[in-house]
Amino acid sequence: MNCPYCKKEMEKGYIQSKHGFGWNRKKRMVAVLSGWFADQPLEYETVAYRCQDCKKIIIDYEKEEE
């Protein structure tokens, strides 16, 4: 995918979370759990493309077919 801002190739990767993620019109308080360890499985992920030059991330929020 090419960056819509600078037109350079974007790097494909993933946005991942242990407890889900969502979009809101307003900022909301987010609870942070203590005792979370990086080696625990991440249950939620979505494809995202990163532009290193523009510092932008494009998120594909429809589940990608495997």
C-alpha cells in the first residue's frame, strides 16, 4: 500500500491488544491492568500500514482473510 500523504510504500504490520480496541468520537478513560506480561497471547489484532517518513498509520479494521 502506498501512503496517501507522500505516496511512498508503506510497511505492513499489525496493531495488537490483549483486551480489544475500538474507535470513539470522544476520549474515554482506559483502565490499565497491572500484572500484564508481554509473553501473554494477544487476543485482538488488525492489519495496519505504517509510513516511516510521514509517521502515519493506516488501520484496516475489517478482519483480513487468512
